[in-house]
Amino acid sequence: MITVVPLLFALVLIAAVTVWLVAVPRALPGGPALRAGVAARVAELRPLGAWVEIMLAGVGLTLAVCWPVGRLIARTQHLVDEPVYRWVSRAVATHPDHLVTHWVRVMQLATQMGNKHQVWAVCAVSAVVLAVAYRGAWWVPVLAIAAVIGIEHYLQIALADVVHRGHPPTSLGTYPSGGTARVLCVYGTVVVAGVRIWGGRRAMVVGMGVVTALTAVEGWSRIVLSKHWATDVVGGVLFGALLLAVSVLALTALPRPDRTAAGEADQEAASTTGPAAEGTDTEASDAGLPTPTADAGSGVAG
């Protein structure tokens, strides 16, 4: 059924992969080694230098993976994309007119959440809110969000040029699907930056669950509206997931939120309660983010 089965499949698949990669980083093979490596780079290059190095390496890795994948899936157009395009067209054509009209309207509304200007507007507001919440480290969420927006935009253009696979008859959308990638990597970065100050592991899982649900809806809308070939959307998910993983890893090199003003009373209480002050480190660890690296970053940045 065009409105249910593919959407549920995409939702389950993307949610499983993204939560495994981002929300539970301790499950990653080599996770402790990654955290130790980031901590070492922070100690050597200072937080900002380590962040730049990780982002540049991640851009190179993303390009190295998505370029050949794009060339490969372009060869499957007659095997995958054209049959899916015809199936969607027939499914829409065989539905009663009022159902098609309502469904298309819903998809046209949903697909806008991945459009560039809508994403940029949401992120501008999010960056301001997070900057205020981060206090002395206000520049951390602003830098992280701005960087992932810019990198996604220009790297998508570069991939479209080098893969050059064409587009459906009804649209100019090509590989990779930028709307799908933006929802995943940009909104995902906003969620992770927010969880660093407001949440723990449960908040991370819930937040990334919402992001993956939005990604699935965005991707499916692009297929239903014939804005992209189906494999363009698959490529967009891969592209967005890689950029999100890079953004999250690089974010751990930057200082954690400044809670100095709120922490003065805690320090006074800690002088009498002793071990109570250790709770913040435990909470940070429970959030699934590498505490040693973040701590090292804060110390060097100060």
C-alpha cells in the first residue's frame, strides 16, 4: 500500500541505523579508541583545532563513500528507479481523486521541512536558543550548526556534479536527495547539541527517534511527489547519516556548556556533600557522549 508499507519500512530501517550510530555510541566497534583519539587531538591541537581536523577528515570520508555509491546506483536506474517511478504513478492514478488530492497535499506540506530555506530558518532560531543556554560556550552550537549546514549544501552540489546521474521526468532533483540529508544531519546536530545541556541518553534516543521519523517522511514524500529517483533518497540517507556521525564526533572535541553561574551554589554545596558533585559526570556519560574528551576540551578552551 503506497501510503503505509514503504513509509513504515523506511522508518524502522533509518531509525535502527541512526540510533545505533548516534544515540548509543558505546555500541560502536572501536568506540573507546575513537574517544581516546579525539581526546588526544584536543590535547595536542586545542578544541577548535581538533574540531576542524575531524570535520575535514569527515568531509573527505563522506565524499570518498558517496561518490562511488552514486556512480554505482546510477547504473541501477532501469532496474530500480524507473520501475518504482512507474509503480508510484500507477498507484496514484488508481486511487480515487479525492484520496489522491488529499495525499498529495499532505506530501507537499511534509516535503517542505527539508527545503533549504525552511531548514535554515529553523536552525537560526535553534542556534540562538542554544547559544543562550550554552552561556560562555555560546559559540559551540552556532559553529556546529552553521558548519553542518554549509558542508551539506556545498558537498551535495559537488556530488551532484561528479555523479551527474540525471533526474526524473517530472523534476530536476538528482543524487543525493538534499532534503532527506538535511533533515537527518542538520536537525540531528541540533538535537545532539541540545542533549549536551538538557538531556541524557533517554532524551538522545527520543530526539533521534523524532529526527529519523522526519527523515523517513521527507524521503518518502520526495519519492511520492516524483521529486527524486528512489535511489537518490537512499543516497541522501547515506549522505546525511555520514555527515551526522562526523558532526557528532567533532562536537565532542568542543567545550561543554558553561554552567558557571548556576554552578556556584553547587560548588558551595559540594564542599559539604563531597561525592554529590560527581553526578554531573555520570549524567554526561549516560547521555552517550564521550565525557573525557569533552572535559579535556573545556579545560583547554578555558
